[in-house]
Amino acid sequence: MPIKEEIDLESLVLYAKPSVERAKSWDDVPKEIRRYYEALGMPELEAKVLAGLLGQFDSEVVYLHVKKYLEEKGAIVTTMDEAVKKYPDIVKQYFARVFPPGEHKFAALHVALWSGGTFVYVPPGVKLDMPIESFFLIGSSGEGQFEHSLIIADEGASVEWLEGCAAPVYKGFSFHDGMVEGYAARNAHLRIDTIQNWSRNIINFNNKRAVAMENATVEWMEGSLGSKVSYTYPSTVLKGEGARTSIIGVTIANGPFWKENGAKAYHDAPRTSSKIVNKSVSINGGTVVYRGLVYVREGARYAKSFVSCDSLILDDKSRAYTIPHDQVFEETATVTHEAYTGRISEDKLFYLRSRGFDEAPPGA
């Protein structure tokens, strides 16, 4: 997909400051911004199930509300801008260290231009039963959004962070180059769930990585539903013995769009394990790509990795590619990969028809 023909990175507005002050109540959020979040059901979701919610519009957080539950647990939930000022020692320890800017040019661009984002720190032994969510909106064309989120579960802690992304339909393109860094200390549990439902005017590039220390667990769930072009590869560095990770990706390319949703697992210690499951659907000329990496370092004895990729192609114009890459330098390791790419078979179509399903789309 020739991105350079779709968007000019040199012409982007790199910092778009919302013309509002940060609010702690939905009533204080201007109507023209609040209507986006209301259409997504965010106020109701916050009231029912969330321990905290951050809403970022363009380059800054415009809504931040943290329930007393988090304060009583001693957890810190704030914006990255405030974390730099209030908790500099913690930020310096992890910021751009889990995902260094030297990885590739988009990581470097992000670290140079970042603004906004979420900071979560859960102290040792604290287990949060309610999730925390951040929702990122791009409000107009010609913008670059570079939010940076840092999610830390200290020793024996547990936290779930939800990430939502959306943008209205407008003329012209915008560029998203966000970053998520996660850290699960010894015996900690970190779960990160993302639903990206950008409009077709967004070129999306996400930098996502977490570190799992001894006996820690890191879980990723990545749902990629929108955007013109999307590249997302959640990854986990299994740094401590007995660390575990699961990375689940769901991708839909409906129309002439290019969607890559891969995963990476780095086994750096003995008895580590990874499970990667990727499901994709391409229709109406869409292209989906699974691009993955499993790396097992010499000395990571008895490491285990399982990868499964299933791609469903629903017409002759669509495409699906599976590009796995395994680097195994430890003879005691077990690494398996299975993949399936194809269309729905005639017997399955017959079964669906017999149960009352119609091949024609609704309204046809």
C-alpha cells in the first residue's frame, strides 16, 4: 500500500491542542466533544464497570475521572504529562525503555513528538478488580496523534487496561503513531485490551510492547476494525523464568484497505511460554496480513510457543497473507505454528443455508 500517496507526513499538524480545559465530569465537557463519547456509550460504561476513564481528544486529555476505589487501593491513574511532573523517578525507569526509539523510524518519530497518553501504576500486591480505560479520538484531518501510555503492574499486582480508538469521517487523512509500554513485575498480571475502530481516513501505526518478569503474565487482545492502513504488532519480552504471555488478534479488512495485525514473543528466560492466536477476515477487496516473530534465546531452556493463524477470504478480490518468522537458538525449546487461509467451503455454506442464513448482504 503506497502510503506516501495517501498522506504527507511533512504537512501534518503535529500538536493539536483542544480549546477546552480538562474536565472531571461529563457535564463540563463541551457538547461538540462530548457527543463523540456519548455516541460510543462511554459515560454509561464508566458508571457501570470502570474504575477510571481518560478521554483524549487530538493531542491532550480532555476528560479524567478516577473513582475512590483506585485511591483506596493506592493505584496511580493520571495523564502522562502529569506523571512526568509528579512521578519523574517512575517515568524515567520505564519510559522509552520497554520500546526504545531506535527500533525503527516510527518509534523514533513517536518519542520525538509524543503528547498526551495514560499513566497507570499499581503498587506491589494490589489487585484491581475493575478495569481502567482510555479512549483516544482524532477530531479532524491533517493531524498527527502521538499519545504515549505507560502501564505498570508492580510485584504481585494485577491490572486490566482498556484502550479504545476512533475518529469521525472527514475529508483528507490523519496519522496515528501511538505507543503503549507495559511492565509486569515478578508474579504480576497485566492485561491490555484494544479496540481500534478508526474511520477510513486514518493511517494507523501502533508501537506496543510489554516486559514480563519472573512468573508474570502479560495478555494482549487486539481488535483492528477500521482505518485505511493499519500496522499493529503487540509484543512481549519474557524476561523472567516462568513468564507467560498470550496475544490474541482479530482483524477485519472490509474494502480496499491494508490491515496488518501481527504479534511478537521474545523468550529470554527458561520455562517461558507464549500463545499467539490471530483471526482475520478480508472482504470487498481487503488485504489482511499476519506478520509475526517468535524468538527463543540460547539458554531459554524448555521454552514453549504456540502460534495459530486463521484467515477467511470472502470474495475473489480480497487477499490474506501469513508471514511467520521463527528464530530458535535453544534445542530444548518447543515452537509450533499452524495456519489456515481460505474461503468458506461449499459444505459450510450449505449448512448455513439450512439454518436460515442468506448469502446476500442485508438490504440487497
